[in-house]
Amino acid sequence: MGVGSKIRKLIDYYYSKKNEKNVVPINIPKNKSNLLENKVALIVGGTGGIGAAIAESFLEAGAKVIISGTSEEKVTKTVEKLGNATRGIQIDLNNVTEFDNKVSQAISLFPENRIDILVNCAGVHGNQKFGSVSEATYDAVMNTNLKGLFFMTQIVSNYMKEKKIKGHILNVSSAAALKPGYTPYEISKSGVRSFTLGAAAELIPYGIVVNAIAPGPVATAMLGRKEGDTLYTDCIPAKRFATPSEIGQLAVIMVSDMCDLVIGDTFYISGGSGTIQY
């Protein structure tokens, strides 16, 4: 490395550290409302950072919330943390044959005996790149991120049609869906984006609204972030991670009556990642 390159690296390092000190963790103001009053929501993947934040935002907007997760222990802990208007159910997204029974159980958890909102939030990353992807990793990512989402949407939407519920379905995609797909994760999230369009077209005649949100880097454990860490990052144009609560508040709007005419769309909350920067 030449002297000029070394100096350039030192300058870049200095400014990154300077910016890091100026960008501190932020708390997004909680926006309590009644946008989801009298609604019951099922959040699949509700024990993770984004899913739990969506659940919390829904509760603040007046909804009752059912969360699911693969780990019964995590489901129980999350329900205890979120409070009385929350119920939990263990669902293994690799076991599609159980979905009908699990959805029926979920419906019965509140006196309303209904589901008005479905959020498909479960996701796994995989961390293997093209050239070294194992079949086991490929299947694990696709089964959770796409296959499970597809069949859960099919079952819940059939229930909504049968009960004439004009509900909302929100899929959690990713800004990675806009990037060239050379990992199972990117391919799966691109599939979510495509399926959102298809499901929206199929279900809007029944008054069921289907959309997606697509986060970029979010300050969650999946990206190695923990409470108290700085939000600063130089990898996206906005120069900071999104917070889970920001995702949650957007989700509230997306499944409320405010978005009844937003059909088949994907809203990017990515700080420019994927949209203006690949």
C-alpha cells in the first residue's frame, strides 16, 4: 500500500470515528393511537427484534396481538414482556401440515375468535454466499422466508374470505430484494416481493389488502447490534441503522384503514440501501 493510500485510510478512519461520536442511539417517540382498535393481529415471527417491535407498536395502536415463534420459551417470555393484550403460540414454519391446526388455535386465543391482520415477519439469514451454499442452508432459508410465508398467507386468507373479514396482510421483505440475488436470503426476499404482488391481486376482490415492508439494516441481534450500541454505520446513505420501533410504526400504518388503497406495494425503510445504493 502506498503512502497516499495509507493517508487516505487514516483520514477516512478519523471521519468515521468523528461521525460515530456525533450519531448516538435514538429513541423514536412512541405514537399511541387507536388506528388498530378492535383488531386482532397474528404476527408470525413475533419473538425477534423486528417482530416484537411490531407487536409492541400494534398494542400501542389498540390491537390485540398473537405472536408466534419456533421456540416456546421465547414466545412465553415475549408475551410476558408485552402484557395482557398479547397471546402466544408456538409455530414451526418447517411443518406446513400443522398450519391449519395452529391457525385455528390462534383464532381461539381471544374472545373475538378472529384474525383481522396477519404479519409474516419470520426470517433467517443463512450467511453463506454463492459458491459455498449447502443444500441444508438453502432449504432452511427458503422454508422459513418464503415457503412458510406462502402457506401461512394461503391459510389465513382463506379463513378471512370464509368469514368475510376485510383484513390486512403484511409481509416483511428486505431491501436486499432489490439487489442481485446470489444468496438464498436475497432470492427468498425477492420472492416475497413478487408473492406480495400476486397475493394482492388475488385477494383484493375480497377486500383483503396485501402489502410488504422492506427494511434495510436494522439494529437487531441478527446484525450483531445490542441495546446501547451506536446506530452509526457508513454502509448506507443515511449513515445509521433503522430501529425496530421505526419498522413497527410503519407497520401500524400499513395495516390500518389509512392504507386501504395501497395494494401490492412494498415500502422500503432502508436508509437508501437497495433503493439508491446497492
